[in-house]
Amino acid sequence: MAIATPAFAQDAQTAIETDAVAAPEADEPAETIIVTGTRQNNRSAADTVAPVDVVGSAELNNTADSDIGDVLRVSVPSFNVGTQPISDAATLVRPANLRGLSPDNTLVLVNGKRMHRASVIAFLGGGISDGSQGPDISVIPSIAIKQLEVLRDGASSQYGSDAIAGVLNFILKDAPDGGTVSAQWGETYEGDGDKYSIAGNVGIPLGEAGFVNLSAEYGESDATSRSVQRDDAAALIAAGNSAVADPAQIWGQPNVNDDFKFYGNMGFDFTPEISFYAFGNYAERNVDGGFFFRNPTNRGGVYAGPFVDPATGQPLDEASGGVPSVLVGDLSIDTAGDCPAGIPLTQGGLIPDPTILAQVTADGNCFSFVELFPGGFTPRFGGDVEDYSIATGIRGQVLGGLDFDLSWRYGKHSTDFAIRNTVNASLGPNTPTEFNPGGYSQAENVVNLNLGYELAVGEGSVYIATGAEYRDEKFTITAGDPESFALGPLAQPSAAYPTGQGFSTSSNGFPGFSTNSAGSSKEDNKAAYLDIEADLIDALTLQGAVRYEDTKSFGDTVTWKLGGLFKLSDALRLRGTYSTGFHVPTAGQANVINVTTQFSNGELQDEGTFPLNSPAGLIAADYISDSVANGGLGLARPTLGPEKADSFTLGIAGDWGDYTVTLDYFNIKLKDRISRSSTIDFPLALCYLAGREGVATACSPTNTPSPAELLTQLDAAGVINRTDFTGFEDLVAFTYFNNDFDTRTQGLDFVANARLYPFENGTTRATLAINYTETEVTDVGQTISATRVRQLEEGLPKWKGFLNLTHEQGRFRGMLRANYFGEYYEAHLEDSTLPIDAGAEVTFDVELGYEVIDGLEIAAGAQNVLDNYPEANPYSGIVGAQYGERSPFGFNGGSYYVRARYQW
């Protein structure tokens, strides 16, 4: 009977209470029937052994946001999703968390069928979501949803891998007639972030035995900027560099363009007992966001040169009077001494010497990137996202009571990355400034058969369900254009520069995927289950489930679940479950190759992620596991396999007609969590390999050559194939996916709901929902840092909740919601030396609607009406972020909107 949030409806069809049933009235349904967490088709939300929250269509659509993730952030207390301003691919598909766990620990269903994963892996996920690959729920238009069912319980034994934190089941509208058209526009109080959406839903009858229900939405969202000028950029401007932008780096939500979402749902009854159904979607959008500023005096591989003689620009060590310089490339390649090694920096290292700069500019054999981008540059990163799926099946009842459901679902999600306003420095003046670095795609097939039969036992019944499932997935990396991963002439060794000229390779900021990195990886799962629900007496419901699942790459496992509901009285219920669960690494996590630019130790550095079975991954594994005496770290050899969970819930629920209260405790122990490791020093790992293979290098305790130099020497010695490391020549560190730590997540969900009648013909509803979630890293493992541990334990608010009030009076409708977000920790820029201990905040949302004529409502509202911001970032001058990026309620401040909606 737990009520996560009520859907405040305008009519009886959309008035859905969550998990509990309030006292029925003539115009309201007596109970809410759910299909999540149970195999029976007539189980109410009030009589489930585990809490199931139901969010109705009205609540999903009476909001400032059209992105379903942002809607759920203020509708489901244990659901969190961030803004992700500069997070590489996570900006395109934002990771979301349920009950404090990783995004891919939540199973997402549509009409009860498993939704495919997104192609994007969140490499920058604020510690909690690092390395996750969950579904992209933003492709679902909210206008298509009849109701959302949220199962707050482990359900791997019922649904398979991933259902550790719980299940989100989006039930599509299935009305055979009627429809809705709406248009909405809004912007922030600051006057930016303009967003609009146009949406429609229509039901079409198929004779008297079927329906087609279609939903579509189109919209766009402009970027915001909550930035200040970076200290280094301000210093450049003060020194006279007029080409530096202000602000040099933008922190805010990205541009989302041409955001189109479509969902279709249909059904047809062949006979009264047998039905055909099908549903599917198509969605696409373009996302464009910011990256880090490249300082024109010190960005490594592009601008940063050696110490040079301030008079000639030729190499001169600092002790002898050398000064920092801007790197100069010798385009003649094979002629030594044509160009200065660098343009000396004057005025405290901020301005290139004008005399030597003029000399370089005049000489066609010499080149420096201050000629192309004198004020530095800030790449723009984004891409095109496409998602589509189709599901079809037959279900019904045969043989005098045998329920069956045979279905197939195919889904594919693709991301084609794009980066502009950047360079491949090794190509010198011939570099493009826009690149297609390639992309990822994820495709999945699911075939499922469910059977069920109800047996009468005494005065009660036992429902026995069984079934089987086959699922396969394919993760594909598509190569980028050649320039996005090329090793240009300024990166190659030459007579003048035996170890290369020092310019970085590949598209700066997001290197392209080389042809060697491109390819597909596959994984498949086969499963069978048995699920039994027994109502032997009126006061007691018991549930038990067991599932066997076998994977191609990671072996097999058995999970199980036991649960019970006991009616202490007509008004009180006691419920609880114990279950085991598991999550198998995806084909993407096991095989992805990626390079990410991160801020570390005060500067940008490139970090790579490699599969453990790749050439780079094998170097990492050997380096980690070899003894310290032999140059390794002397740690256990990393492995990648399933993570396993034990979950326990216990709750009590009370229903007194117009008032309901629920309280549920949960405890989830997760062992061998799948995640990216902490970083490993790439040059040191290459030095280790060279030493093990007897390759002569300049490696010493006080000197580590560049990766490019080491890779060249190892390739010449026949130890590696240099092409296997294309695009990795500038890496400072690298990581891999493994199982390396354990956690325990526990907490409470409290929900109270009331229906009041303060005025004649008026109704006021109130819901108070509070979530407390606490995570503890119980086994730190060997490769995660103390910063990562704190992110896992404190990166999300422990306390989160809302008080929701709505009132309906004739043609008027109003809503007031107070949202509470507790304290949280942020390692700004993922750097432990830049901690932000943010305090709690309360925000308010309001909406007022008026039905001007029958069916046509005009509404206006505001989100975060008091214009609250998270605490100011104490390190804002470092990269220009006015606020921390991990705020649970965003950092755009208040916004307002207007909406017109017509229903028939």
C-alpha cells in the first residue's frame, strides 16, 4: 500500500494512487492493478509482497520537464539523475540511479518486456555511475505512458540480470479512442535554457476487437551557462591576449536539438481468449555540449613547448636561464634546425614573444597553434543519438486455464559522436577542426515464453508460473574518420626529433576510434524460471521464485526469492522479502575501448579504458600482478565477472480510507561490483613491460619517457604492434573493468497519503514521501581510491523527499510541491583535493491550470520557484564552474513555463 507519489488527475481514467488504494468513490477506481513483481494478472498494488509504486499519467505530464528522467527525480524519492555538463558520452545519455546503486543495477521494462541498453557507457559518472551501461529512458515520451510501476525490491529471480536495485516498468497507453495534444514553452529565470515541446497522443480502434495507440513528441532545449571566467583565462586577457573568450569554458546543460520521440502500441483479440500485441518506438536527438578550455600557453601536446633561450627560441634548460615556450613544429620534418624549438613566453609566461612569433609565422616550414587559435580553444562535444525497437507477441489462455505469453523484442541504440573546435595537433596546419570520432551501438534480441496456471487449494489458490528466455546482445564500435585518430607528421620520430616533435595525435579531447579498435562483441543469456504465488488464506500471501541463467562468457548462476504479505487487520499489512540477485558485465563493458580527457593534478590528461583481454589490458594485468621486485605492483591479477547481491526488505502499511501510511526498510549487499578501476600510470606500465622484455629505454626512477617514445621502442623491438595502440600515444593513465569492491546499501522509504475535502465539490490530496539511503563500501579492494570510496558513500544525498499538495475545484487545478535534497559530497573535477561538502536544500514547484473550455486547459508553472542554487563552488576559478556539477537538483536555478493542452 506504499504510496510513492499520487497521480493527481483531472478525470477518473488518470487518477491513480501509488501502491495503496484510498477509499473508493464513484468517480475513482477501487484499486490499482499492477503487473510488476507478480505473474498474476489481477494482483492489486495493495496486496504485493514487495512495495510497488505507481506513478500516473497526469503526474508525468503536469511538470516543467519533458525528459522522463527529470520528471522521475521529483516523483520517485529514491531516483536520482544529474545534469552532466562536461561528462563525455554521459552528457548524451545521462546515468540515473535508483536506491543509490549503479544505473545498470535497475532493470527497465516497457509493457513488461526488457528494454535494451543504451550504447553509451558512462565513463565519467561521479564515482557512483562510473562504467555503467543502463537503458536510455529519455527516449520514452511521457505522453505515451499510462502509468509507471516502480518495484522497490531485488527481482533477478523473476526478470534476470540487472534487477538488483529494482524495476521500472513503463506501461504504455492503450485507449482505443480519444487523444491529447499539448504544447509547452519555458525558460530559466536567467533568460537562457529555452525549451519547448509539442506532443500528441491518439487512440484508434481496430474494429471492435483491437486498438492502435500512437504517441509522439518533438522538442528542443537550449544550453545554459552558469560559468565564471577561469583564473588562467582572466590572466591571459589581463596580459593582453584579446582572443580569449569570456567565459573561456561554459558550464551548463547542453543544447538538445531535434529531439523526436515516437511510441506506438497496439493489440487485437483474435478470440476472447487469445490476443496479439505489438509496440515499438523510434527516437533521435542531437546533443552539443562543452569541454575543457585548452590554454594557449601550456596545453600539453598542442601548445606546451620546452624551456628555451628567450632570445633565440632554441632549447635551454631552466637552470641556465631557459623560459617556458609555445611549441613549434618543423614542417620540413627531415631538416634539423629550421625552426625554433619554441616561442618564448613573456609577461610571466602568458604572451608569446612577438618577434619570434613573427619569425615562425613568416616561415612556411614552421608552425605553432597560436597561429590558428591564438586565444586557445574549447572543444564542443556531442553527437547524434538514435533509438528504435519493436516488440510483438501472442498471449491468452488455452487448455482450460493455462495462461501463456510468447514474445520477441528487438532494440537498438546508436550514438555517433562529433567534436568540433579542436585539432589533431600532429597534423599541424593541415588539421581539420571538426571530426567524426566514430560511435557505439548496442543491439539486443529477447525471446520470452511465460506460462501460468492457477490451482484451487482449499479455500485459497496457488498460481504457478514458469518460463524461459533467450537474450543476445551486440556492442559495436565504429571507426572514426582517419584524421580523428591519425599519427600525423609532427608526431613521428625524425632526424631532428628522434623521439618525435611532441604534438599530440588524434582529435584533441575525444580521440577517434581507430580501425583496429572498431568491431563487434557479442554476449548471450539463456534462462529458465519457476515462480509460485500462494493465497492459501485471506490473511496471508506467499511468493517464491527461482531462476537459472547461463551466459556465454561468464558462466551460470541460480537466484531465488522468498516473500510474504500478512494482513494484521483490515487496515494493517506486514510484508517482507529476501532475494539473491546478479548483474553480468555487458558486452560493452567487457570490450569497450575509450579515451577520456580528465582534469587531474591541476591539468588536463588523457585516460584510456581498455578490455582486460586487449593488448593494453594484458599489459595492465601483468604490471598489476607481477612482484614489486620485478617492477610490478604485486597485487592480485584483475578479473571481470558477475556481481552478486543479497537483498532484504521489511515493511508495514496502513490503510484507513482517506489516509494511508507505509514504511519499508531495505538492505542490499552487493559483492564484486563491476566498475572501472582506479587509474594506472600508463608510462610506468610501459616501462615495466620494456624492463621485462629487456628493451633498452631511458626509464629511471626519476625519469619516465613519453608513451609515444616507449611505444615506438617496444614496437621496434617486436614486443608490441604499434597499430594496436593507435590513439593512445598521449595517455597519462589507463583503467579497465573489473570486480574489485563490495558495498552494503540500506535505507527506509516512508510514504503518507491523505485525501481531504476542504470545500464543496473540491478535493485536496497530500503526499509526503521520504527516502533515506546509505551506502557503505564494506570491502575496498585493491584498485579504487579513497576519493572513489567517498563518492560511493556520500555522492548522493542520504535524505531525499517531497511534500506534494494538489487541489481540484471545478475548472481550476493547482499543485504545490516542496522538494528536500539532503547533504552530499562532490570531488570537484574528480579531484580529492577539491572537496565540496554541499548542504541540504529545499526547492518549491508550483502549477496552476484552468480549463477554459471543455477539454482545453491552459496551465502556467514554475520549477524551483524561489530560484535556489547549490552552494557556490569555492574552486570556481580553476575551470570556471560557478557551482558544483553534481547537485541533485541541478544548478540552473528557477524556471517558468506555460502549457496548452487539449483532450478529447
